[in-house]
Amino acid sequence: TGPGLIAVDAAFYKDIRFNERVNLRFQSQISNLLNHPNFGNPITDLNNANYGKIQTLLTSGDYGPRRILLGLRLTF
């Protein structure tokens, strides 16, 4: 059994209305908000000298390092 995974994701947005028909939205999406490291599974090969050691760090998907996506959307 490997270590657990911890990932806190968040999304924020703010709408700004200029008039009845024009709207601007600022949005932010953050993956792994706390930037917590998530480690891979230990080595399970009995013939390996590093048996039982964790030597990997998850770096892709939602479990990797913090990612911030910013965007603007103008609707008219």
C-alpha cells in the first residue's frame, strides 16, 4: 500500500456588468492549492536493492505541483 493522495482544488470567478448586455468574467482555477507533494508507490521488486523505498513523485494530473489557470471572458 502506497501513501495517500492529498489535493485541494479551488475555483473562483467574479462577474462585472458594464450594462444590460455586456458582461466581463474573471475566473481562476487552481489545482493542488496547498502545493502538497504526493509520492508514488514504493518499489515492490524483491530483487531490487531499493525494495520498499519510495523514489517517485507524482508530477502529472491533479496530484502534481500547483497549477493556476486565469481567464477573462467577455460576453455581449
